[in-house]
Amino acid sequence: MSTVNELNTGKQANETVDFEEVEESEQFKSFMQNKKKFIIPYTIFFLIFYFLLPVLTSYTTFLNTPLVGDISWVWVFAFAQFVMTWVLCTIYVKKAASFDNQADQIIKDQMHNGGESS
Amino acid sequence: MSPTVIILFLIIVSLTLVITYWASKRTQTTGDFYTAGGGLTGFQNGLAISGDYLSAASFLGIAGSIALFGFDGFFYSIGFLIAYLVVLFLVAEPLRNLGKYTIADMINARFDAKKVRGAAALSTITISIFYMIAQLVGAGALIQLLFDIPYSGAVLIVGVMMTIYVLFGGMIATSWVQIVKAVLLMAGMVVISFLVLLHFNFNIGAMFSEVKTATSHGADYLSPGLKYTDSLGTISLMLALVLGTAGLPHILMRFFTVKDAKTARSSVVTATWIIGIFYVLTLFLGFGAAIFVGESTITEANPGGNMAAPLLAEAIGGEFLFAFISAVAFATILAVVAGLVLSGASAFAHDLYGQIIKKGKASDQQQMLAARYAALAVSVLSIVLSLFAQYLNVAFLVSLAFCIAASANLPVILYTVYWKRFNTAGAVTAMLSGLFSALILVSMSPSVFSPVEGAALFVGDPIFPLTNPALVSVPIGFLGGYLGTIFSKESDVKRYAEVKVKANTGYRETGS
């Protein structure tokens, strides 16, 4: 990426980076903790929200109650799935930007010799 | 057939051939051939992902399903879209950070074993071929109807076209054909939806009221349960749809056509918006077809409802719109099969030939030649299989591909990135148990055995009740990987540390 990085060869990078040491570092651990705290709850949420639709339509009929005119709740719930996807997408991108910064910081601090962030 | 249809077809086909010619001048290395040299921008790649994903099954199939079955047709749209959250949250970035050309590369970042690479290549090739047969069978039926030529001739035309794109243009041509097609397809969808809504003065409630009386189903049309009456079957299908995408090789391969994980992420976001809008519009197409074309005309043209969208275009937009939509549908099929050929060919040439047979010592030129031969072989094989598969249900083939992807590829991808103890034995057992349980369960399912003669391949009672076995085969894939791992003592903590750090930070050694 930068000229400084290009001066280092792959072999050197292999020798200088101890991945176990990086993995054990407080900086990396807290980074992973932040990531987990974000990804796991959101993933559980969208999977439950998604499977709620076929489960409710298969085992109950209350979603067939009309809401406005001939549009029933099931269509509203179906459309809510689309809105949920777009909202979560946007939230993820915002959050990922802060993860990028943390990741770059880790590369800068722990793997200063050789290598590039890509 | 009218001259307008022929002229529009020729224009769109020549446009794609010009792209291929231009791309062939740019395809010099294997990197260009497999991944367009990793040089696409996030937005371009997002369009190409949409182009890859919005296959004939989405465009023709879902519009037809909604037209015939109302809400139940919409289930597919929802499942296909939410699948992108699984891709974005769990798979896209680690995959881009670890891999080079194929899924096997990514798994090999952790395990060097040839058997792991071989198993990954096997599942990639199986999924690609099933998916491709589905597209080719659908394409054959469409071209047969439009041009009034025999099915075998129609399959051959599509087959030869896709082979040309891939052979000469590689990933660069395939990507640009996808991009052009995604733009044309969205334009067509927006125009048709606009015309449908115009009829109701943009009052969606009025459209719902109209469709309620337009079909033979009456008010039931607007409620779930017309098509999917089996509760566990519905849930199993939804499971295959939401998890399958994150294991589909031709979609995952798209993350290697950009320069880094950030661009991969932004391309998933672009794709999610485009695909989401597309699937919202399928609703207007389906309802529009039910109202303006009518059930009997739709099923007369094709019992599966596959002609609903083109017929609607004709009913509300006249011959020109019909010609445009048909030509776009043709381009859609070509673009998708080209992407599939490429992912199958890369598994053959890069994984089996380059890494296993030549032990990674093949020169760039040898690999490129092998990739082109492999593309040819994959094309010929799927054309021949499609000629025999004329009467197979297209939706069954597509859902089978999704099911294999979810059962064989997804467990191993997740374990590789997220599970410390995971090892070589586990990777092999995860892929093989997922792959074979999906295949075996489908071969015993109602899609293959039916007591009614002619309804399925064989006459007889199905041994396994679910049409789509994902509810059973996905857990088997995960369980297979778990058991394979704990029964083998091998474990490489040091290597996992490297994979974990690289997958999460995007760190790469220079020169590698």
C-alpha cells in the first residue's frame, strides 16, 4: 500500500509477527469483546425476527387480522422484515467504521514491522 | 414473433458480446480471470452481486409465484433478502480477509490439508452444477416459449453464449455483464411497477382490494397458506433460503473481486438495497399479473407461472415493454450462468488442478489454460445434464442448491473463523456430512417420490417428508463438524491465533 510497507518482504513479516502474542494482548482482546458484543445480539435478533414470520403464519392465524382496509398484519410484518434489513445494514456499516479504526490501531501498534492493512 | 422483439434481443446480446470482447483484452493473469484482478469498486461490485443473485428464479419465478399464490410467493422474497444480513454480519469480511480466489482458499488459510481443499472443491462444484441446471432448464423453457424453437435448441443457444462469456472474458466480462443486466432489470421492474401503481392512482390499498376479487382464491389470496400448508416444510424452506446464500460459491466469490474487506462490506450494503427494492417490486409485478393478465392466461403459458412478468409487461406496456422484459430475462439467465460456470471452473482449475495436482507449482499460464478448459468442461457437463432435466421442477433444483450450500459450506466457514478447537478432520466431516445428508434426504423426499404418477421422478411414497431437507441437513452439517473435531486429537492453536487476528483485522503480509 505505502512505499514503506513495500520495502518489507513477506518473509520478514512472518518472522516479526507473533500472532499468539497479538491474540493474547489486551488491545486485541478488548477489540474482539467489542465485536462480539455487537454481532452476537444483532444476529440473534434478526434470526428470531425472521423465523417468527413463518412460525406465526404456520401455527397461528392472528396475523390475518386486517389493519387498514384489505391490508392485514401479515403484510405489515413482511414489510417490516425489509425495513429491519435496511436498518441493520446501516447500523452495521456505522459500527464497522469504528471497528476498522480499532483494527488499524492494532496493526499499527502490534505489527509495526512489515505487512499492510487491507 | 415480432421484429421489435428480435431487434431488442439482438441489441442486448450484442451489448454483452462487446463487453466480453473488451474484457478479453484485459484478461491477462489468473487473477483477472478469477476475480477481475480485485479491481471493482464497492458500488460496481454491489451491482454485480445483485446481478448474480437476481436470477431467473427470482425474476420470473417469484413474480409468477406471487401472481398465482399471493402471500406464499412472497416468502421467497423475504428469505432471499434477510440472507444478506447473515452474509454481512458473519461471513463477508472474514472471508475477504482470508481468501484469495475460492472458498477453499479461505478454509486453507487454517488447514493445509489437501483433503480439505478437495472436499471444498467437491461441494462448490456440486452446488454450481445444480444451480446451473436449474437456470438452464428455466432458460430453455423461456426461450422455447418466446422464439418457438425446441427445448434442446434453446438450451444449446444459452449454453454456447455463456461459454463464450466465461472463456474469453473471465470474471471481468462476467462482472460487467452482471452490472449491465442488474441496471436493465431494475429499470424494467421500476417501469412495470410504476404502470401497475398508476392504474390505482398510487393507492396501494386499492390494489389490495382489487386483487382480493381478481383471483379464484378470493380473500385467501392475501393470507399465507395457499401454497405452503405443511408447517415444518415451510420453516425448513425458510432455513435453507436464509442460510444458503452465505454458502453459495458464486456469491462468495464476488467478495474476492474487490480490493479489501471494507469494499466487500460496502458492496454487500449496495446489493442489499438493490435486492431489497427489487423484492418489494416483485409484489407489484405479482399482483399486477394476477389482476391484468389473469390466472388462466398465466398458467396456460407456463404451469409454474414463470411467464407472469413478461405477460404483464405486454398487458400494460404493449409489445415494446414485452420485448424489453423478455430480452432482459434472457440477459439475466446468461449473466447468472456465466457466474456459475466461473465458480465451478475456479474450483476445478485452482483447487483441484493448481493446488492439489500441481501442488501450487503451476505457472500462471498453465493455470489460466486449465481454468479455461475447466470452464468448457463445466459448461458442457451442465448443458448435457440440462437436456435430460427438462421435466424436473426448477424451484426444486434451486432450493436444493441453497440447501447444500447451507449444509455443506456454511458450517465449515463459520467454524473456521469462529471456533478455536476446529481441525482438519472436523472440516472434512462437516462438508461431507452436510453435502451427503442434503443429497440423500432430497433423493428420498416428495420431490423425487410421489404416489401420483408424473408428479415426481419416481412413483412411490416419499421416505422423508420434507421437500427441502435443510431443517435436518443443516444441523447434520454442524454436528458432523463438531464430532469430527472432538474425535480427532489434532489442534493447532497457533494457526488459529493467526487466522483469528487476520480475519478480524484484515492484516496481510506484504508480498503474499
